[in-house]
Amino acid sequence: MTISCVRAQAVRRDGALADDFVIQRAPRQVHVLNAPSPAATSSLEIARHIAAIADDVDS
């Protein structure tokens, strides 16, 4: 028996696959893109990083 799976993967503008988290900022916005499977285990550290970015965005 063969099992196949599909996983969404972000692609960078240069065509390379984004292997890690992609965090983008915009006015009053922070976007987390391409959160691969270790996202659950590293979620607290990601949250700290995003909170620090959000403080800068809102300033």
C-alpha cells in the first residue's frame, strides 16, 4: 500500500521553497506564513518574536 500526502509549501519570489517560518510586516499587521510542522513545538518562541515585532509595528 502506498500513501501519499500533500503539504502546502510557501515559495519565495526567486522560486526557492521557504523551508522555515516567513514573517512579514505591513502597517499595523504581522503575518506568519509557511508555519511548518514544528510550529506547535515552537509556538511560544514564535509568539514572543511576533509580540516584539508587533510592538515595533504599532509604534
